[in-house]
Amino acid sequence: MAGQRADARRNYARLLAVASQAVAEDGAAVSLEQIGRTAGVGSGTVRRHFPSRDALLEAVFEDHVEALCADARDRAGADDARDALAGWLHAVSAAAATLRGLAFALNREAGRAPCATSRLTEAGRPLVRRAAGRLTPGVSIADLLRLVTGIALATEHTPDPAGEAARLLDLALAGFLAGPLSSPAAPR
């Protein structure tokens, strides 16, 4: 970005500002062409800066994802590893539930790299590793991030997305069945 001409930097900043507003209002299904029109630039300019919707969403959510990664690093040395992991998952859940489009982007990006999902996976991996003795065997950071994004997607259109997502995440973290199942797929 530093090597770009001043007008290219201005266009990028204007596109990012318009995109951030559009994603906040309409979610991840924003039109790149509409963002360009609103920013007053052509579709070629939009595509030079953001070759895909995923690249645009990555840029829109960059600061939020970096803050979540920093939060994970800050929690990594906490005395209670289980509480540190739960607190971080709640932070991810709150962001995914309140930043329209983030949960969709995280869900859609699963398995792709580099992306917000892979960055959050790397950031959360030490928390899961430290809490391993207090987690159900086999639980991975990928499982937990899918759970969080699923909850965020399910609560996105409720009157209080963050509150409802937190409630459902607490339910999932606590579990709702007492004792183990007799088999992985219990008969009905």
C-alpha cells in the first residue's frame, strides 16, 4: 500500500469505508459493483483492490480479526486455561454475532488459507492445547470455531444477536446432556 500512488491509496480507503458500511447494513452478500458506484469508482478499480468478495470481506474484518487474535495471545498465559478458552470463544461469538457478515465469511472460508478463519484457528490453538485436559477428548479449535460461527449465523436476525449467541454458547459449553451417550447415534 505504501508504494501506491496517492489516488490509489485514497480509492482503497474510500472503497474500504463504503464496504464496511455496506457489510454492516446488508451483510456479506454486498455487491462489489454497488460498492464501486457508491465510492465513485469503476468496477476495474474495485477489482484491482479487491479481486473477490472474500478479499473485500477479509479487509473489512481485518481490524476485528487482529483484535481477536491479540485477545487470544493475551489469554494464553491465564491461570485457568478453561476459562481463558471460554472467554475467548465468547469474544469471537460476540464479534461474529454483531459484525454482520463476519460469521458468514468465517463459515465460508473454512479450509481456505490465508484467511480470517485460519488466523483465528492459529490464535485459538494454544488456548485449546492448554485446556485439553478439561475438554471432551477430540475437540479441536476448528470444531469450536464452527460451533461459534453456526451460533452466530443462527442468531444474526434475532433482536439481540450478541446476547442470544452468548446464551447459546454458554449452553453448548456447559453441555445439555448429563452423562455420556450409550452410542454416538442413540436410537430414537
